[in-house]
Amino acid sequence: MAKNVNINIDFSGFEKLLGKIGVRLNHLSSSDVLFVICAIFMPPLAVLLKVGFTTQFWINLVLTILGVVPGQIHALWVVLFM
């Protein structure tokens, strides 16, 4: 017999952290959420889709080559604040 399992995830701490840097989750559109997911897994692609072949794209490409985490941070900054 199958049991119903309810999973509740508390994002209040995450929302507070994002609120401190100026991001409100209720203002993110569905395309912004997809950009954030893309920024985590493929940072240069997210920047390319958001701003095109600009200086920000090339900066992100270099940062991602030097280390994935700096590229991810930069991509999230571009996606959320530009």
C-alpha cells in the first residue's frame, strides 16, 4: 500500500539572504528562473542569452575557464541585476 508523503521545504532563510542583496523571489518571472538555472549549469550560455555577445559574455567566458564558481557568480549577477 502506497503512503502519501508531504515534503515541506522552508525557504525563509534563503529569501532573507536574497533580500539582503536586493533580490525578491516574488518579482522573478518564469524566464528569470530558467536564466538562473542556466547560470548555474552553463554560465556563459546564460549570459549570452541575456545580453548577447557583449563584454559581459567574454568576461564570463574567461571567468568560467579560470574556475566554474566565479563564472557562476558572475552569470547570476548578470541575470539578476542587468
